[in-house]
Amino acid sequence: MEPEGDVLEKLIDHDARYFTMVASLEKTPCAWFLYGPELPEYGDANRALRLRDDGRGPEAVSREVIAYFRSRGLPAVADVDAVAEAQGIGSALRRMGIVPVLGDTLWMRYPLPEPPNVNAPGARVDVVPNETGAGEARVWIETTLSDVEGTESAALWRAVAEREARYLACRLYLGLLSGQPAGTCDLFAAEGWGRVESVATRPEFRRRGVASAVVARAVADSLQMGNTVTYLLTEPGGAGEQVYRRLGFVPWGLNILRRHRTAQS
């Protein structure tokens, strides 16, 4: 069952809080705006969410979203939730050329009171100190980026990883096999909820339980903190979903925040 009511509101708030690691958050009566001018190409840091009709109608809300990003020289990006869709804001955005982005996002939550039991022989999971500029999280950052090395987007993801490593609300986990850095994730905890992010495994260490081990440790810590909800996002039908299901995660909703973006001309 997808989140609704107060749960949806808290999920949106939690999502926004997480991305304040890379953006400022401005709240208006009709929308919350994340703006990260240092990373203009990063959609998660430059978008509108929690779109609501403030009495002026869905078209006015949509025009305000477009104007906000146009004034900053950026494409309009908005996440449309069930409330915004029901109020006609999603339809208004699409009429104005702000269309759904290809690809689906599956939100999953961990419903069990006990952490996952993982058998990963030889794997060890360490908590890494947050980065202060002295290189404390250097290995975590490099391991997190192992999937994107040599790609056109490598510089962007490095900038994001560096900010995440410095964000004190995130606890960083480094998985090791035979003493070698093999995988990562982190846990963002705030307001009684935990979010597992940045799950990555070096290609040479895949299929050896590293991802399961680091995520299981993050879930265990989230439960120990007393978080009432622990969740993550993944690609539906992908290898990640299979891993998370084996750990005990269950689907929470598909495209709970459906990303829209200015149509390419």
C-alpha cells in the first residue's frame, strides 16, 4: 500500500531533508523548492516537490514552478505525488511541457522488528567517519564511485559523494572482503526515519554478499536508533530489488514522487 496522508507528508519532508546535503530548501504555499546552484545538472538538487493548490488553481502552481527555475536558468523539474495529481497539478504541468521522465523508481521499506540475517563469509562492515577535509572518508568515496569511473557523469557523482560524506546526518558504511574495500552504503537518519542510500559494490567483488552485508548493517543501526521507518529506492526488476527482497524489504510504492522535467526540444 502506497503512503498517504501524514505518512506521505513525512516521506516528502524526509526526502527534502536528505537532499539539503546538496541544496537549500525554500518553502512557499504552493511548493517546496530545492536549489543547488553548485550542481545545476543534478536534478535531485534542483526540483520542486510537495506541489499543492494554494487556492489559485493548478495552472498557477505550475506557472510558479516553471518561473522559479526559469529565473535561475534551469529546466523545470518537479516531483508529482498523489495529492498533486489529484488536484490537477500533474496534468497542468504536462500541458505546459513538463513531462514525466523515463524510468520507474520503486520505493521499498523494511517492515520487520529484527535486522536481516546475512551470511557473507569474509565480509566485514566498518563505520567510516564523516569527511572533514582530512581524508577520513576518501576510501568510502572512491568505493562508492566505482560504478561510474570513466563515465561522462563521473565528476557530477564525485561532487555528490563528497557532499554526502560530509553530511553529518549520514552514517557511512564500508564493506571489506579480505581487508579490501569492496562496497558501500550510508544511512540518513532524521525525525525517526532512516533512509539507505549510495549502495555500491566494486565490480570485482560482486555476487559475494557485500551489498547485503552493508545494507543489513545499516538496517540494524536504523532499528537500534529507534527509527519507525527504514526505506530505500531502487530500480524495479533490477538486481538491487532482488537483494533487498531477500533482506526482507517489501515494496512501498512505485513512483511515489513521479519526476517531471521540461521536455527536450
